Amino acid sequence: MIATPLIARQERFAVVASTNDVVRAWLDEGAPEVCLAVADEQSAGRGREGRRWMAPAGRALLLSLGFRPTWLEPDRAWRLAAVVSLAMAGAAEEVAGLPSGTIRLKWPNDLVVERDGTARKVAGVLGETVGLGTADPRVVVGIGVNVDWPAAEFPEGLADAMTSLREAAGETPIDRERVLTAFVARLERGIESLRTGSFDAAAWQARQLTNGRRVRLVGHDESTEIVRAIGIDPSSGALIVAGDDGSATERRVLTGEILHLRLDEEV
Ligand code: BTN
């Protein structure tokens, strides 16, 4: 258990279907923010776009946080996931002994480590909302981090696109509890700031993998478009892009508009 005034309710589980569902149920029952559910294993972990999220028992940090952000404009709710991502990136680097900035944010919601020109996913974030814009908004932010997962045990077919803190640290065992403790300490500062209207847009921007790079946007209809990513809009959380020739006008792409994004070099 983590002793911090930030967390109003917390529980650890050996196995649950999905920590996002646990926290969502707590919020539905009236639990105050911030709630935290942590599991060693999930039997029905899920990612964006209905994808499965799998990790062997005890190898990943699987957690969800529940918020009642009556104090946040609905169109700023994305900042909760951003604060969680930033807190985890910093905590993971600290515990794994990685240089600051090793873990990048790949818009919209991945944490990656780049190696040999390939962005390897080390964590994914799933934000789910109910009642945004009403008097009873509820937001669940789940994050799954590949912490102590040896590269030799990565699933076939995913091994080239994923990594773990253990692998990034040179196959050094990494303690999930230390990552959790460091994460909660950073989260506390980030959420306190957010509650007073302050968001570290510079840190959010600086960690983005895609700044200035050619990216391929894949739409829900599988259509693709190559653009140049300029940065992130700190108001909407949208990706700011321009035409690949650099001449076209900038425009903003919202998370819900695309299925996924790839660095063009990866394609
Ligand atoms: C993604 O990359 O698509 C997001 C993955 C989010 C996975 C985490 S693990 C903890 C929480 N519970 C879930 O079922 N999903 C999130």
C-alpha cells in the first residue's frame, strides 16, 4: 500500500479481469478520487481500439486510477492521461537507471524507447470517461508497463516492437514496487498542479517522439496519410501536423480521428 494523501482508495489484486473495470465500478459506487487498483495479472486486460493487453503474471505494472474531475474543463480531461504518462516516464527512468529522456511519449498514448530507429513500446495508456461535461464526470486512466519482463520471453511477433524496463536497463531485474512508489510520488505532484490549473506543457512537449518527424497516420478506415508532426497542442492535446513538403498549412489531429500513428521510418 502506498501512503499518500492523494490516494483515497487503493487495493492490490493477484488477478482481475481489468483494473480499469475495477476502478470504474468503484467510481460508480461513489468512491472518491483518486482511486488506485494494481494487479499482478489481468485475465481480460484491454488496450485502445478494443485490442487485448497481455503480460505474464508479475512481469508488468498493471494499474488504473480513478478521477472525479469536476475541477477540470471536460476538454482538458486528456491531461489526466498526460500527467499519468509523464509521471510514469520519469519514475521508470529513475528506477531503471536510464538517462532522463530515454522514455519518449508516442502520441497519443504510448511510452516507448527508441532503438535502431524503431520505437519499441514499453507501456500503453488507456483513458476511459463517463459523464464528461455533466456534474458527475468519471475518468479512468489505466497504464500497463512492461517492467521486469526478460526480452527472451517476449511473445513471438511482438518482440521487435516492444521492450521492457528490464531490457532497456541491460537485462537488469527491475522491482515493480519501486516503480510504483516513484510513480505515485510524481503523480501526486502532477495532479496537485493540475488541480490548481497548471499543466507542464513543456515537459509534455519535450518528451514527444514525433516532434519534427515524418509520421504515417492510419485512419479508422485503414486509409494512410504521411505528414510532418510539428508538436502537440497544449489546449486540446491534438497532434499538430503539416504537409510532408513543409509548405502546407498546419492542422490539428485529435486522438479519436486516427486508429494509430507510425513513424514513417518504421513503415
Ligand atoms: C494501449 O496501448 O492500447 C493501452 C494499454 C492499456 C493497458 C492497461 S493495463 C492496466 C489497465 N487495465 C486494462 O485493461 N488496460 C489498462
